[in-house]
Amino acid sequence: MTERQGFTGGQVLIAAAGGALIGAVVALLLAPRTGAELRSKIKDLAATSKEKMNRAPKAFGEATDAAADAFVRTLDRS
């Protein structure tokens, strides 16, 4: 039986996104700011992140469609 080794692209992407998120939170918490400034910054960051995450499914769908179209065009040329 063959054992599978390594990570899939999705796993690497999730790990990178998680690391980036943790790094951003640590940077915010260690930056020299007052409590009010920090809370405001975190609130702005959360709103921006939520906005970007809401756009992600549409962007992934468009990228998938474009990749499928390119694949079909490549097969048609053969």
C-alpha cells in the first residue's frame, strides 16, 4: 500500500493564512498604542477582513471558471 506524503495546496494555503492572521494580531498587540487606538485598529481590521472574506467565494468562482475555460481552450488546440 502506498502512503501519501506531503501537504495539499489547500492545506498550505490555510496554514499560510492562519500564520498571517496570527502574525497580524501579535503585531497589533505589541505595537505601542493606547487602548482606544488599539481597539479602533482591531475594529477596522475586523471590518476589512469581513469585507474581503465576503468577496472571496465570488473571486474563487471566477478564478475556477477562468481556469476551466483555459483548460478547454488548450484541449481544443490539441
